[in-house]
Amino acid sequence: MARLSFIKLLFIITAICLIISWVKDRQRTIKALKIAQKSFMNLLPSILGIIGILGFSLAVLPTETIKTLFSDQSFLGLVLVSLVGSITLMPAFVAFPLAGSLLQAGASVTAVACFCTTLLMVGILTAPAEIKYFGKSFTLSRNILGFGFALIIGLLMGVMV
């Protein structure tokens, strides 16, 4: 219920800001809305594809499989889940709802935290592009540190929750 109220509050704030912008300068507001619409339409196929794949995966994988994969609290189990997160390329706005679905399916907080943190902090698939722009040493250091900190964050989340 509180989540729904928060979402309503965000919509109200957005509407108020849009009205203020409209009153202040209609042409710039229209231009901004057209840019936003174009950006949204460019992102829509990717968003729908990712959500479709995730939905299909959650529908096909039995709850017991998810529990088994994401309930192993051993260090090796957390490293395995973190490796999966490291090689998965997914935006945050999809990762967090996925985390909620995994938790509802019986996954442990520690495993989901490790998965999501490596998902967002470690980029094995994006490493070649990152090496090109930032160099091999920086990319390897960032990914190794990100992986280590992701494990620490996951373990801390498991203790705190």
C-alpha cells in the first residue's frame, strides 16, 4: 500500500512539474516531450525484450529450481550466483523487479543481493569496450574490486535482513 502511495506521489510531482514547465514555456515543453517520446520509443524494444525474456524464464523455471540456485548460502554458491550476475547484461530498472520476483520465489536475500550487485557493478560482457576507452589495467581492477565488494555487500545484506 505504501509503495502505491509513493508511486502516486511521483506521478503527482511529475504532473505538477510538467504543468509548471508548460505555463513557463510551451514550445520548450513540447520539444522536451517529443524528445522524451523519441527516446522512449527507441528504448521500448529493448525493455520489452528483456522483460519478456525474464518473464519467460521465471515462468519456465520451477520455483524449486530458483530456490535451489539462489538459496545456497555457502561461499561457493554465492560466488557462482555472483558470476552469473557478472556475465548478465541488464539495466537496473529490470534488475530490481527481478530481485523482488526471486525473493518471492524463495531465493535468499544474500544470494539475490550478490546477484544484483554484480549485475550492476561488474561488466564482463562490456569489458572489451571498457578496455578500449579506459585501458586493461583500470577495467580489470574495477571489475575485480566490484566483484569483491559485491560479495561483501551480499553478505552484509544477508546479516542485516
